[in-house]
Amino acid sequence: MSLITDQVFYNALRQNADLMAMVGGRIENTSIPVPDDDLLNQPLPYIIITYDGMQNDGFTKDDDYEGDTDKVQIGIEAAASDRETLGEIMKSVRETVKEYFMEATDQQPDSELIPLSYNLKASPVGYDSDVPCYYQTLQYDCDTKPDNK
């Protein structure tokens, strides 16, 4: 289910009541659904999950067109008014994703969306003086099963 892998990250973060309270329930998938003029006035803190693309690893002996694994990139950006709050949010995001995936069962409705594995990296911490806010993105490079396998 490679093309909707972002949904399981969204589900994972939304189920953590402490994280939801930390960001006032402002966890969005893809973007904050407001006109561009209103974007600079969004309350802080918030989290945005993005689907940043996918590539297939090529063909196999049984399939000349697509391989058995897709590489999916997921971004989780958070913004907060101070550096300390941003750090706490990012720490919670990282722990929440890992725990959600490790504790998953086949009975979960989104279990087939959980990546087979992932590599994690973090962007530098930035500061946007227009908002003003601190921000950072966790980037998950996921190995997933293709949607047609």
C-alpha cells in the first residue's frame, strides 16, 4: 500500500493523546487546509505529515516491470514558538511512530500500511521570522510492499 503510506503515520500520531494535547490537536496530512494568506497566522505548535514520493526498486525474475519493494519517503514537519517545545514535539513524534509500528497487530485496520522497515533522518532546525517559529522535519525512508503485490 505504498501510495498511501502517509496515512499510517497520521494514524500513529493522532492516537497519542499526549502528543495531540501538546499541539492542540493540530496534526494535518499533506498541508494545513487554509488559504495561503491565512497560513502565516496558524496557531503554533502544529505538525504536518507529507507524502514526499516513491520509487520502485526495479524488476524481479517474476516481473519485468516492477520489483517487490517500494521506497517511500514520508516527512513529518513540526513548528513551535520556541526551540524547547519543538524538541519535545519531535522527540514525541519519533517515539510515537516507532511504538505504533512495533506494537501493531494484524487486527489493526491500517496494519498493511506499516512499512517493512525505515531509515530516519532529521533536517536542521530552522527559524522562520515571518511567523515567527522554529521548525524541523523528520524524514522517513520506508521500505513498503507495492500496492499491486
